[in-house]
Amino acid sequence: MTRTFPGVIANQDVDLTIHAGEIHALLGENGAGKSTLVKMIYGILAPDSGQIDWQGNTVSIPNPAFARELGVAMVFQHFSLFDSLSVLENIALGMDSKVNRAELKSRILEISSRYGLPLDPDRHVYTLSVGERQRIEIIRCLLQEPKLLIMDEPTSVLTPQEVSRLFETLRRLSEEGLAILYISHKLDEIKALCHRATILRNGKRVDVADVNDESTSSLAAMMMGETLETTTPRIGNQAGELRLSVKNLSLEAADEFGIPLKNINLDVHCGEIVGIAGVAGNGQDELLMALSGESVSTQSDSLFIDGKACGQLGPNKRRALGVAAIPEQRLGHGAVPEMSLVDNTFLTAFQRLGLVGGGFIKNSVTRQFTEKVIENFNVKSNGSKAFASSLSGGNLQKFIVGREILQNPGLLIVSQPTWGVDAGAAQTIHKALRDLADRGAAVLIISQDLDELMAGTDRIGAICAGELSDIYDTAALSIEEVGLLMAGSALDEKSLATGGLNNV
Amino acid sequence: MDILIPTILTIITAATPLLFAALGELITEKSGVLNLGVEGMILAGAVCGFAAVHFSGSASFGVVAGAAAGALLSLIFAALVLGFQASQVATGLALTIFGVGLSALIGQDLVGVAYDGLPKVAIPFLSDLPLIGEVFFKHDVLVYVSLLMVPLVWWFLTYSRAGLVLRAVGDSHDAAHAMGYPVVRIRLFAILFGGAMSGIAGAYLSLAYSPMWIENMSAGRGWIALALVVFATWRPWRVLLGAYLFGGISILQLHAQAMGIGIPSQVMSMLPYLVTILVLVLISRDQNKIKLNSPACIGKPFHPTS
């Protein structure tokens, strides 16, 4: 299958075979082309070329209704549910054919007991947990008696207990001959659940692996790519004074889907770039928020900036100390969508740039600074008055990164700096980060992009399940070793004979 | 006894227009659209209904014309709100102002024209019952229709598939759209139904309640109807209760004033509003029930994305 979008080849000659009764993983990083492939199978997108064989016959699938008729069902990552309606009503709304309520109710109860999906048809959706809501979607699919069930990152919203329950259900379904296509980038889940895995990278199929023969780190290597072409590690950087020092920082998760941070220790010096690798959802967001001050620690001495204990200071007070943070989520976290770029600039820059005078906003100074960001970082927008939401993802990223870097922070914490940004813009951002470090700032990059980290950092560590590994010199580590760190294993020190172990 | 029967009869006629307008608005709001133009649509229905009867002499044609006028006005609202995604609140307010002016313009030559009122329909046998027959079974046909609409609207929302889809659209238009339901078309029908019901309410005012045309004769009933829907937490039976409570107290306080009770008349005039709101708030104070019945998407513009 091949499918292109303007400027991107989302899928290039991708092959995928799934057998009845098999749980098949579709593995790849964000942007690897998993969604595109699945959307073609479910009839949401039309392929540019390629063919789909269904039970031996070549078919073309023009729309989701036809896919359902064939026997393809899909559970989306974002549910389409109505809060104020009952479970029964929700399921009735999703059925293509009309069924009377009593009959539907008894069928729901039958499926719910047979596959261990406890659900009361008369409950209203707003009273249900996310796991229970997902069961509605699954039952809705199973009612159509599918032969292939596609699940798009089903565990991203579940608690560990709900995950193991879901796995039991999926195993039982596969034993009955249902084929399941399981999309995920969580390696341990795939190892625990799936039989085979198709690995995608940059829109191409890299490999089909028998999951039993692989380890999580070998799967990670396939997913991330072993061959790094232009790795030019930063070497010869003399780290300056200690700027950020995190000591035994632990934080409870904010809600049941968050990751608690466990005993984080980390030092970042002036003039160096430190990278934190990790598979998504292992505590990256929490770490960023703990450093930026959005989540405040109970212990003041868990975090020092330039030697000042500030574990209990909020974001504005940390900003005053020279901290700038760029969160992963651009719209709604990094920028307010319904505000202009000028207003968005003001929100993070008013302290450092002194944009308030006598209680009033200094409009012309703010606008000039905004225009400087737009110009220096080549942000494509309708001027500084444009709404943040009107910018494309990549351009908004350039704007946010530029806004923080041009404030000349003493410490910059950035998560996913080049997420969804084209190659040229990524280069601009990487260069700006290096220049910032060369000017003496401490830079911390949290990223899922290993290439970016291997090429652009002085030291590197990884976060796994809320725990941060030791930090090593980037030049001393191989990709496999970083993969091990990402999987949460400790490195054997003998294997690091050549590298200077820079333990914290 | 002499005063009782006429009092009950006036209460029923006072409640009927509120019931029509509120049930219509309930359906509109259940689909996720807040139409604040009820007052304007009532006035349009009143003047057009009256004019139609005046020129054609047919009472039923008058009612149909009232409904059509209300629906037509709501079509303007629908075009702005659904077609151009204008703010529902601002558009609804504008619709009310527009309806006041338009009805005054149309009704210029109708002021002072007399009409006998809608014919009463006595239900055979039942109307011969002593007392009860007089009170409940000798009304114009619109009273019966309004009362019939309550179970009809309730059944539609609770048990019919179309009603389920309507509620779904009001609860989450994005999810409904994702499932392939035509959100805009469903909302259009809901708005038109609300408009037609408001139009009938208006026609009832000018043809039965006080059979004549006076400028601005709805006197805020549109706003009462809107409030009833919210305070009844979008439940048809409670709308019925609220409409009769309001109608009842507004008539009773007039009688009380006439009898010379020593309470300032301004306080008495406040009573219907106070009591209705108080009673409905008290019986509908269960937070879960409110969450369950209120359309979550109300007032939000729908931007279809694929």
C-alpha cells in the first residue's frame, strides 16, 4: 500500500498480512505511518496504489460502512460516546441496522459475560470510567461479529488493572479465531500480548518479527532505526558551572493516568545539552512540569537552580530565575489557541523582558519582540496578530521555541523540540538550541527522537516508568545501550569501558 | 363556585401558549441549539395568525399561518446559526428584536379589529359531566393539542430512534458527526419545530387568549417559556407543571388583588415568577439528573471536520 500527502509519503509500499486468530502488532513511532495504514484498511482513506486481499479475494474498501460489512471493526483511540445517554442507547446509535431495544440489551449482556467485559447497559456513560467506556466501544464492535478487530493504542488511557483485563479479553477473542491488529508503541505490551509484529519506520515497513524471538530492546532498535547516518555528536564541550540540580525528586501522579516520578536525580551544567530519551508515556510530561514549576514538589531542597533551592516555587518564580520550558503539547499548553501571537508572547515573556509598565502592557515592545521571533525563526503566519490556532503545527513549534530562546534563558527545558516539524525547520531549531548552549545556557531536551538526541546532546539518559536512568556521555553510548536504558535496564559498567561514566 | 369555573378556565388559557412555546424550545435545545428568539417568533405567529383569520375567516388557516410565520422566522435563525455559525445568543436576541418590529409593521392596520375567538370544541359525553365537563372538556382545539403534545414530546425523546439521535446530537455533535449522523439537518428540523410551536403559541394569544392584535402582546411570555425549559431541566412533564403553575398563580394573584388583600400589588405581580422558579428549582435540584437531561452541546457552534 502506498499513500502520499502533500509533501509526505505516509506509507510507501507497505505490506501487512494478518491471519485468523492472530494478534498482530503494528509497531512504530508517532508519525511512522501506522494510522495512515489502518485508515486505508478501514476505508477512511483511499490508497494511492496497492491492493487489499480479504479472505483470498481482492477488495477495495471505499468507506467504513463497507469495511464493517466485510467484517472489519475498529476501536478508536478517541471514543465517540454520548455522556448523557445510557450504554444501551450509545450502542444502538452506533449500529448500522435497526434492532429493538430488548433484543439488543440481551445481546449486549451475552457478549459482556462471554468475554469478561462487565458492563451495565442501563448505566449512563458519564458515570463510567475510561476503561468501561472503552468496553462500550469494544462491545459495539463485537456486536457486528467482525473477523478483524483493529485497536488503535487502546491502553493509552487505561490503568494497569484495566490493561490486564483488556488483554485477557483480547486473548480470548483471538482463541475464537478473531484476527486483531494491535497498534501501539509500548513494547512491553506487545511482548506480552502479540504473536507477530509489523514494524514501520518513516512510512516504510522495516520488518515483520515473531514477537517471541525478539526482546523489547531489539524491537525498540527496529522501531527507532539502528543506522544513524549523520551522527555528529557534540564533543569537546566544556561544561561550566552547575545550573540545574535535581536531588531525589519524587512526585505523585496528578491523576490515575499520570506517571509518578520516582527519585529523580539530574544535573545540568551551563553550556551543555543533556538529553532524556524514552518511549512516550513514561513520565516525560510529568518531568517537564516538575522542572518548569507547573507541578510543585513538597520539598524545597529537591530542586536547585544556580544553587538556590526552589522545589516549591511556581512557574513564574522559576522564570524569574531564568528557567524557560517548552512543553510537548503546543496548543493549549505551549500556546493559547484563541490568542494572537503577540498575546502568547506576552504570557511567557512579560517578566524577563519587562513588558509591563505601571500596570499596563507595553504593546509596541511586545509586538516588536514577537515580530523578531517570527522573522528569526521564519514562522509562516499572517503577522503577529494571527491566532496561535491558525498556524500549522510546525510553524507554531518554531514560534514557541523561538519565543523562549530569544528571551535568553539560563536554563531551557524542551520536550519534543522538533515534533511534526519539517527537516529544514528542525535544523533551525537544533542550531538555535546549540547556539543557546554555546552562549552558556543549560539545555535539557526530552525527546522520543533518538537521532536528535544522539546528534545533539553532550550527555544522555532515559526515562522509563517515571524513573530516570543514570546520565552518560552521549559519545560513549551505542543506540542499543540507549535502548536498554529506555527499557529500564541498568547498563553493565564493563561494557562502557571506552566511555567516561558520568554518574550523577 | 361561580368564580371557580371561570378562574380555572382562564388559568388553562394562560398556560396553553407557554406550554406550546416551551415544548418547542425544549426540542430545539435538546438538539443543542439555544434559540433566544422565542418572544419574536411568538409575536410573528400572533400577528400572522390574526391577519390570516381576518382576511380568510378560517380559524384553522389562522393557526397554520401562525405556525408558518414562527417557522419562517426560525429559518432565518437557522440559516445564520447553522449556515454561518453565528453566535446563537446574539442571533436569538436579534431575532426577538426583529420579531417585535416586524409584527408591529404587519399589524399596523389590524389594531382594534375585533374577533370572536377560536370556537370551543365540546368533547361528546365527557363535556356533559357536571362541573368537570365544564372545566376540562369545553375548550378550543388548541388546548387539547397542547396537552397532547406533552406525552408526544416525552415519548419522542425517550423511546423513538429519531428522538435518541436528536439527544445524541445535543449531547456531543462531534461524536454524532463521527458516527455519520447529519448534525446540521437534525438541528434544522429541531429549530423549525421550535419556531412553529412558538408561532402556534402566538396564534393562540391573538385568537383565543385575547382575540385581537395589540403590539407586543406576548408581554414577555417568550422569556418565561425559555426559563421554564431550563428550570424544568428539559423534561416535558415538568414543563407542563411549570406552565400551569405560572399560569395559575398569575391568574390567582389577579383575583387576590381584586379582593383587596393587603399585600402591595407589585409583590403580587412578582409571585408567578418567584413561585414557578422556586418550585421547579426545588424539584429539579438533583445534580445528576441535571447533568443527565441538559444538552451538553447547547449554544456551541458546530464546525464539521472530517
